[in-house]
Amino acid sequence: MINIAVPKNIKVKELKDIKLALVGYLNTKPFEYGLKTSASKEIYSIYYDNPSNCVKLYENDKVDVALVPIGALPTIGEYRIITDTCIGCDDYVRTVVLMSNEPIEKCNHVILDSHSRTSAILSRILLKEYWRTTPRFTTAKIEDLEILQFEEAVLMIGDKVFENENKYKYSYDLGHYWKKMTGLPFAYAVWIAKGHVSQDAVDQLTTDLKNGVDSINEVIKEQKLNEPLHDLASYYSENIDYILDVQKRKALDLYLTKISELELVATTL
């Protein structure tokens, strides 16, 4: 059992309801666990969706707080980054990969997963600056993809990678190649909030998310009932890094600078 900490001077009953968008992937299960086991769980109304649709929920004022891919930040109007938690990595992330049956340098067509702006843009950055290639890009629902043609690659993110990682000859982990190119970790998604969300609410959310991250063993036990074939212990401990530290913030700034320099927002989103 975990100990639920409530920030001092905050009375749960005085916190207003928080409409919150959460990506419905395995890598967010620690966040979900923290929210659902919180002493303040009644204040949260959680909307689950893929990363791109979480952005839309936030932009359309359907939610007050959202976990969003950082590639969407340049196009979002009002927001502030809250909490020191994120979906990140410090090398191999495992669930953000380019897959192909030929070496990536020989692929002249890349199919981008429509569910995430961040990974689509990161693919473009790495292909241009690390692999020095200029393939043609299209975007698709990866669930509808039947088979790759000659000299094609596909970007897959999230739980789909677990289901497809053994189907292709080559796999390129974007977290690893970003680290090789920049020497930095990476933050794929961060928590943002509207201006009207109170600091008390942010403090409570911060506590609950941290409690979830600190309860990885409980999350693994819970998820093994639903995902018995996945090695979640190594995934949570060796691949996903949930702390938005100084180095990840530096990586975020560098990534956003590269978006501007390469003029990728308009062509990718």
C-alpha cells in the first residue's frame, strides 16, 4: 500500500473538479494509478485518448489539464507546463521506433504514426540531421497498415510497438538516436494546464502523479493481469523516465528550437 500525501494547507473538499486528458498507453499507467488511489480522486474527471486527441481536447476547452506531446506546444495557445513529471527517456525508450525491412538510410518513404506530433517531428529531425536522408513522408493510422513496401519505413509509438516489434528486420529507437546525436535525454510528453487552474489543484496533482511514479511495483502487479506477455518491469525501470529534470528541459528547448529552424510544424501537424 502507498501512503497518500496531501500538501499542507490544502483541504480536499475545497479543490474544484479537474477535467484531465490522459494518454491511454501503458507508459501512463503510473500516472493513472496515482490519480485513482489519491485521497482527492473525486476531483478528477479523466478523459483517455491518443496523444493527438489529448491535444484537441485541451485546445477545444474540453479539459483543463492534459498530458500532451511536446511537438504540439508551438501551436497551443494558452498553457503552462506544470509538475516535474513527464513521459521521457534517457536512451532507449522502446515504444517510439522507426521500423523497416531495409536499412533506414535506404528508405525513401516513411509512414508516420498519426497519433503523435512529437515522434513524427523527431523522426524528421533525426532522418535529416543524423541519418542525412530526405525521404518522402505520409501520415497514416498504423492499425490500418498491412505490409511495408520496398524501401519503406514506418514510425510506431506506444503499445503498438509491443505488438509489432518482431515483425520487421530493422528497428531504430528514437530515444537512443536522439541521445547519440545530442547527448541529452528526451521528454516526449509534459503536463500542461490552463491559466484558471489553481495552484492548490496543481500541487495536489503533482503529489498524486509522484505517488503513482513511486508505486511502479504496484502498477506492474496490476497490469500483469491485463498484459501478461509484456516485460513491464524492465520497460518501466529501464526505458521510461518520468522525471522532468534540468536535462530533459534542456532537451525540450533544443527540440523546439529545431522545429523552428527546420520549419517542421506546418508540414508535420
